Amino acid sequence: MPLFRPTPLLKMATSTGGKILEGVFGINKPIGISSAQVIRDCQNFFDPSARFAPALEQVREQRDKESKYQRNRRRRFPNKVQTKIGHGGTLDPLAGGVLILGVGKGTKSLQQFLLCTKTYETVVVFGASTDTYDRLGKIIKKGDYSNVTRDAVEKALEPFRGKYRQMPPLYSSLKMNGKPLYEYAREGKPIPREIETREVEVSELELVEWYEPGTHKHYWPDEEAGQAEKDVAQSVWRVAKAQEDGGEESAAKMAAEEESKALEEFNSKKRAAEEAVDGLVSDETRASKRAKNEEGNPEDTLMSGALEVKKEKLTQPPKGRGSDLVPVRPDDMPAPWEGKGPPAAKIRMTVTSGFYVRSLCHDLGEKLGCGAMMAELVRTRQGQFTLGGANCLEYDDLLRGEEVWGPQVESMLDKWNARPGEIQEPTVENGGIKVESEAVPAREEEPVAASG
């Protein structure tokens, strides 16, 4: 198969000379921080480094040649020069794993990663559903999980293999005519048109670990939604289910019936906060705004993200608004159930772009009749970038100092520039796995954040 090879990234000379580091590499994003915060953390480490000094000097030289109009576009921080970094597909704060970063002109290659397949591992905990389809939301309903077994879950997973049309998370993220669906329900108005689904493909779906009741620490949220919120959420879900079962006409009829059930009061402030952590919501606008408005607190020595405390001394980046977004449950906090509680399962999947893991978790619970939610999520691969691989930096290596992260990042960028633009997808051949390179066109539907 012919390879897509764009023009290699140019190493333009600066007045003092020096190698300009740019290209693409992966980083293991910790759970608890935003993708935009990872970019800011990298900039905090890269900007003072001698390795990136030639690139920053090049930016300064280019700005010296700018027109007055171009300078005025940066009125807030006209003299601020940062390493330009973007990401090739956002990860929620609740999700960890492979986050692809582009540096300098490498940001122009990030669109190529929006169509490549991704591999995830998620933990599903059964017995309850939340408005956000994950453990960060409020409980909307609970179900009997006494008959949920590994065999039952294996059987329920069957319809989710291969190609099918997936309904995105409805209550917290989906908008229609610029307005969240839950707002239509809150105001007692019918949903104006058919809820949009998208075709997805699941090439691998495997239950890799089963947790019997009482053997795991994956909990439901403690907060339960009020009756008003439950009514609104379930009215939207009923419309969606009617659409799936009977098409648009049935959904319209159901929507009309739901008008009388929608209530006037709704906690919109909380919903807006939960919108901000959903995977569909574009991180791009928030990233640029936060980059302008937050510089963090240099005196704050707390770690950015939920990293394990290390014995060695670590250099910690300033905290920003994208840090510590996932609350840590205290060990002595009582479980939100009586007895041993529900079972849970770890599921591995390889999926196409645009797939909602949290929707699969929610839909699996609906199929089992007990409810379910996403408790954990890790992206273990995106394209040829693999967690623990030679082209994926461990986030806490940043904290160990430049003598640790510097040679790794430089080597990763050099390797990218040796074969620029290739997207390598794993394929099965003769019972084994090989990596096959292919050209992947750009797509506009997912965000690529850039800062610097």
C-alpha cells in the first residue's frame, strides 16, 4: 500500500544555529487532568529547556518580522513565546493513557490521527445508571444486579461487535440547534428532530477481567439525582429508545407525550460542569481560552494530576484549572450499597474514531436490565502510538527532570521525522499481529487543540 509522505519538517536555521525540535510523540496522560492541562504542563518543562531554545528563538525572529496587525492579535500576551504544542484527539479528565502531541510544525500532522483506530480498556460497574454515563455523574436509576454473571455479560456484548449505529450520551452532551437535549425536556418542549446517531465499528471487544461482588473498589457515585432531574433524564432516554425501536415517527409521538412530564426546575449549573468533562465537547476552544487566562500558580508545589506519590524528589508543574478534575474517593468512605455490592468487568475494545466508550457501558447495562456506568477508562493505543511503547513518554518522567525526559522526547521526535506522516494500524496476519502503514486523510469532526 502506498505511503502518505508529506514534506519532511524543515529544520530552519536561527541566528545562533541549533537543532529545532518538532514532530509528534505520545504521552501517558494521567487520570484527573484535562488534555489541555497536559499541553500546558509540557510547555512548562519544554520552554526553559536548552533543547527547545532554537525553536523559541525561531518564533521570536518570525514575530520580529510581523506586521502591526499581527502583533495586535496577541494583545493580551504580546511578548509571550511558548513551545507550540497540540494534541491529536482529546481524552476526558476521567480517562488516562495515550495522548498524541504535536510539537512545532508537527501540529500540522495531528489531523491524520483523527481517523485511525483506537484501543481502550474500560471498567464497567453494574447496578446503576448516571446522567453522564460514568461515575462522575448523579445516579438516575438503580437496578437488580443479582443475576448479572460473567456469562450474561459475555452474551450481552455480542450486538456491540462489528458495525452498528451508536447513540451518543444524551443527557449531558448532545445538543440540537445549539441547545442541550435536557433543556428541551426541562422546558417541556419536544425534541425538534431525530436524534443523530453515527456508524461505528468495533473490531475487537473482549471481557478481559471479571470482578465478583466484594472483590473490587469501583463504586457508584454517592450523589443521587433529585426526582426532577430523574424525570428529565429518563424522558430524554425514552425518546431515544423509541427512535431506536420505531423510527422518527414513533420518537416524535413519544416526545409529545413527554412534554407534560418535563419539569420546570433543573440544576443547569451542575449540568454545565458535567458537559465540560464529556468526550464529545471540543477541548479546542477551552484550551485556547485557558492558555490565555491561566498561568497557574508558580508557588504551588502540588502535583498536576492524580499521580502516585514517589519517593524521589520530583519537579512539579504549576497547577491550573485543568488539574485535579476527578475527585479521589477516601478509603474510609462507606460504600454506596449494602452487602458486597455489584460485580464489575474490565473490557478491552478496538474501535473507530468517534466511538463513545461511556455509551457502550450505559447501553450494556440497559441490555442487562440493571444499569451500568463507566468507572475507569484508559486508551492503550492510537495509531502506532502504544502505551508503554518507545514512542510514548510516561508523564511522571517529566517530573523527574530533563535528564530523564529530554533524551526520550528528542529521540521520539527524531524518529517521527525519519518517517513523517505514517499512520500505522495493527492488522492480524497468520495468527499474529503486524503493523501496517497506511495514509489516513484528515477529518474536521474531532478537535485538535494547539497552544503556543
